[in-house]
Amino acid sequence: MSRLLKPTNLLRNIWLVVCLLPGILSLPLTAAEPSVKTPSTSHRWLLVVDTSRAMERRSEAVQQIASNLVVSAMNGQAQPGDTLGVWTFNEELQTGRFPLQTFTSNNIPAARRLAGFLRAQPHEGSGRLPNVMPTLMHLVQSSDFITVIILSDGSSEIVGTPFDEKINASFRSWRREQARGQMPFVTLLRASLGNVTQYAVSTPPFPLEMPPLQEALVQARNEAVRAVEPVKAQPRPTPPPLIVSGRKPSTNVTQAVPQPDPQPLKVVESTPTNSLPERPAVAAAPAPSAQTSAVAAAETQPKPVEPTPPSEQTVETSPGVTPVAARASAPQPGANAGPAPSAGRMNNAVLAGIVLTVALSGVVLILLMRGRHSRKHASLITRSLENRRQ
């Protein structure tokens, strides 16, 4: 039974080795890769205040200086997100009594809290700055970028920095002046990547000296800003214009044929076939001179018809005789209709029509009177013949 299980155990062990082999091979490679530390963009600020008995007379100046530094965001060098810690010391160092503050766009509330905290601190003992330096230097070595501001009376010398001699010389030179004016010394230490690189000693009420920020910090902040900036979307390339070549299909459009100008009507005079006396012919004038012709026709009155002497023959009026004006007014078959006349032509045409109507009425009346006169003469002749026969 155990002999039969041995091949199965062997296959299982081989399978486990195959599964664990990629992880085993990757261990040396992972350990060999060096770790690259990216510097932080935040800046730590630490305020160290001497609360010895000698600083009691300078407490108001200390509170004012500390509040102004916070409100001004460390003279404009602190950015939102930077942190501020507060330590106090006399013979011993006290840390953690004031909560860590963060700089914002409005630092007035933080300045008020700091002033209240410093006002409540007791002033006793003597200031021992050398007791503070070991803890302070340990914090400097563990920080990427840090600025330490020490408010003291200058009676205790500083140790542990590359600038001890210069700082202590300033203390000795200005110690009496600061005591007489009840003003503290303001000592600044600026460190980058664990090393103190800058210092400054200020003597209020003269302005505080603030060295420029570390070059590495400025570069790290610029890189962070570029990384946060939104990537501008590149405009899409515009495609080339689509050009379609071809002829537009023709459409059958009936063009309007211009009509010819109307021609003036021709007046044809016809002579009557009977022997009636001549009467004034009324002719239709063309449209432009219709007003002049109408006035002339209106002024011309037909003359009275004189009776002819009786004759033996009877004169009959031909029924085919038509007034000249009626024939002239008929449109010729070859004439084309012209464009619509204007308002002036319409008025002239109406006036000419009225004159022609009056003239035609006069002609018809004359014809009727002549017909009746002829019938009367014919009856007299007939009567005379009948009287002779009788």
C-alpha cells in the first residue's frame, strides 16, 4: 500500500516546487534593487521658547514675536500643509504640551492659541540650552526639511551645530542691549536632509532675518506642482476637407419668353357704298395720344344733315356698312398682348373709351335720323305716283 503512494507523493512534491520556483527566483532580484527615497515637499517648523526666570520680563515681547511669525506664515515661507511644533525649556526640555499646528490660508486662530499657551507658562529656573540640543539634533537628522527658531536671553550658549562660534559671538555682543530693551534673541537654524546648512541671529526690535528656503525644497515643490497640474488635452487633428467633384444634374427650367412691345393699331378708313353725305370720321388714336384725340373729338360736333331733293330712285342703306371706330377698335389677330399698362395709361384708356362711346352714340343717332328721313321722302313719291294714276 505504501509503495503505491510513493509515486503520488513524488508528483505532488514536483508540483509544489514548480509553483514556488518563480517566487524563490524573484527574492534575490528584489533584495538587490536599491530603495530611492523621494524628498518630502512638506516643511517642518519648530519653535523653542526659553521659559526661565530671566525671560519673565521679556514674555510679552516673546508672545508678540511668536504670534507675528504664525500670522505671517513665517514671513511667507510657510505654505499650507506645513506643520508647526512648540517646545519650552528652562533647566529641562518640555515637549508635547502644545498640539501640533498646521499652516493654512488663515493662521490667525493658530496664532491666538499659541499666544494663550505662552502666556500661561510659568517662568522659573535658569535656561539650559545645551540640554535641548541633543534632542533637537536628533529631530533634525530625521527630517527632510526643518527650520528651528529659538527664543532665548542669550545667556546659555548653543552647541552641536556647524555655526556655534558665530552664534555665541552674537550672543556675547548683544546680550546687554537685549536685556536693557527687554527683548529676546531670535536664533534660526535651517536643516536639509539631516544637516544644518543655514543660520541667522536677529535682535528685535530689528527685523527678523529669514534665509531663503533650501534649493532642494523649492525644486521638490515645483515638481509636485507640475505633477498635480492637469494635463492639457491636445486638440484632435482636423481631417482634410472632403472634396466631391462632379457636375450638378441639370434641371429643365422653363425660361420666360419676353413679350414684344405692343404696336399701335392701324385705322382703316372705309368709304360707304351709299350716296349719303359725308360725315366726320372718328378715328381711334394710339394709347400715348389718347387724351389729345379724346379732347379733339369732344370739341368737334357733327354738322346737321341737310335733306336731299326728292328723286325717283329709292336709296337703300347697305347693311354691311359698319362704323369705322368699331372696326378700328377690334384687335388685330397678329397683335400680341403687351405688359400691363401703368396707372397713367389706364386713366388715358378709360378717358378714350368714354370719348369713343359718346362718338359712336352720335353716329348711331345720326344714322337713325337719316333712315327715318329717307322713308318719309319715299312715301311722298309713292303718294304722288298713285295720285297721277288715279
